[in-house]
Amino acid sequence: MATPSKKPFTWSYTNLNSFETCPKRYYLTKIAKAVADPPSEDMNWGRTVHKALEDRIKRKTPLPTGMEKWEPITATIEQWGTQHKTERQLAITEGFQPTGWFEKDVWARAVLDISFVPKDQDGLAVLDYKTGKKDPASEQLKLFAAFSFIHEVDIDKVKTGFVWLKEPPKSRYTVESYHRSDTLHIWGEFLPRIKRMREAYDTDEWPAKPSGLCRAWCPCTGCEHNGRRG
């Protein structure tokens, strides 16, 4: 496969996951853009919810009809700390330095749904809203911490968490804490995965990875595995 108008390699957690699910689908939908991959109803709903929660925290806009049940969540987040920032865009270079979102040296990007300084002034807190089914995997939280340590050189602790909006209050949060000393370990986990993605990008080798998703959830209808169980 020849990658059209190749741009410098960049990645995000979402793109890395998409690549690992199926390199061929990732190439066709995100790199070559030869196959349309429109957002699902669930994805569109998630974006609507994120925007409503952002407006509630940032502009004090009341939550719209059907989302009022999440007012206690936003009120609690406001009580937990100060200096709240919503939809914060963090970008870093391959040398693990902070950079601008659209700068030429950008290597990786992450968006923090909301971050704030805890009331005890101990580091930084980062939360990510989730509108889907609760998932025990929390590796994304590690990246939130790693990106934050690069952009916030004066902090040594980051508390990260998912807010599972569909869950009852007692099981709504997945929270983890990281110290700056954890940074090397975090990148040690991710760099081999990023290397495989980079190699596919450099060599233009994007093999199909059959799975149960091929049966009904893949837009790449021209793939030999499309429609199969995997």
C-alpha cells in the first residue's frame, strides 16, 4: 500500500487502539481515507454529552434536558478543587517535550476532558468522562499522567480517573494515582506499541487483523475478511 501525501508520523491513544484492532482498517479509514467511517449513534451521543459537561463546568450552562441527572457529578468536581480546565489539548514531541497542538514537531496528542488543582494542592487531577459500558482497562489514565508531567513541570503527582456516567454513584469512578517517578515505566509500556505503529507507517505495511468485528462492524467492505467471524 502506498500512503498518499505522507505526513510526519503522529499518534494518539485512540489512533493507537484503532491501529492495534486492525492495521488495514486504520490505514483505509484514517491514513488513505479511502473508506468512510462515519461516527455511530453512540459516538455522536458521547460528543453531545462531552460538550454539555464542558459547558456546565466552563460556562455554568445548565445541563440540557435528559442530562440533569449528572448535575451532582459536575457540582462535586467543582468542589474537589480549583483552576478547572476543560477539553485541554496537550501535545508533545518525540523528545518528550511540550509543544503546540499544530506545531510541526508534534509527535503525540491527548485531550483532557477536565483537569484541576485538588483542594489540598497536591499535584493535578485529571478526569475523563465515559458514556459507554464500564471497562476494567485503565491504561489511558497512565498516558494522561505522562502527558501532564511533561506539560506541568512543577508537579510530582497526578491523580487520574474515568467517570462512568451510566454507572450508579458507588461504582462511577475508576481512579489511579501516579508519581513523576512512574514516567519511565509508563513510557516503557507504550513505546513498543508505538514502535509497531511507526514501523507500519514507515514501511506502508498494513495487514488485516481478522476478528469478530469483521462480521458486522467494519466499513471496509472490500476486505477479504469483511462479513466473516474472524
